[in-house]
Amino acid sequence: MRKLPLSILLLAPLVALGIYACDQGTPAEPETSGPNPPDRDLLTSMAYGGNPLFGAWWASSYIEGDDVFLAGDLRYVMILRKDGTFTNSVGNDNAADPLLCKDPPQTSCSWDGTYTYTATTITVDDYGHPDPDERGLDTHLYVRCGGNLTFLGDGRRLTFQRTGPGR
């Protein structure tokens, strides 16, 4: 009988713990401490078969302080590609008071950019954002739990649901 590799034996309890944690729901403030960054990156890559962020994501909620956004018909889709590029597309934004398509005010917009990530952070360069005030580098904590991806920071929480594979 063939023995299982040590890496599989060590990874199995971590995967089981991750599945249990996802089933318990997203905590108010997710734990971001853990192993050293190189170990976290290795575990993240092994658990998700590579880039844990790769894919198409639909924004399901955006909370800033006590305010909840993304209500109504607003559609925000983010496609994160394996090569470190992304495309964001917004539709049905409020023309009178847009949430994302502000400069110039419009009901839909899209932009491209690049991203890098670690096991706990994502840094995006929104160089193609239609609003010049929104262009530049931003770093956010993220939590990947099953089919959800949540960005955290500055009293904000943006949650995406996976809609499909990226390109």
C-alpha cells in the first residue's frame, strides 16, 4: 500500500478547518493572522489550485459604516484573470447619483487594470477607471470563503459571489 505524501497529511486538517469556518458564516471581523507569508501563499495556492482570486465575480453587497449599497438593479462584475489583469463592468448605475460611474455621470461604465495578491491582501491598480479620482493603487484585505470573496478595509466591506471562471 502506497503512503500519502506528508504535504497531503498536513494540508488535510487545514482544508477541513477552512470548510468548517466557511459553513459558520463570515465573522464580523475575520481573523487575518496566521502562518508566515511564504507559508500562507503556499497553502492558499495548494487549497485553490493556484490563484485563489481567478474568476468572474458579481458584487452582491457593499457596506460602508451603517450604509448598505448595491441595492436595486445595480450590477457590478469583476473578472480577475490569471495573468494579473482585471476588467470591472458596472451596469444600471443611478444616473442622477451614480455609485461607481461618476465622472462623467452615466448608467454604465467599465475599466481595466492590474492586480497582485498575497494570501491576505489584494493590490489593484485602477489605471483605466473612468473617474480620474479613483485611479491608482489600492490595497485591501480579502477573505475567500467558498464561492464568496470579501474585500475589507476602512470600515468598508465589499462582497462578491463567484459567477464563473475567468479567462
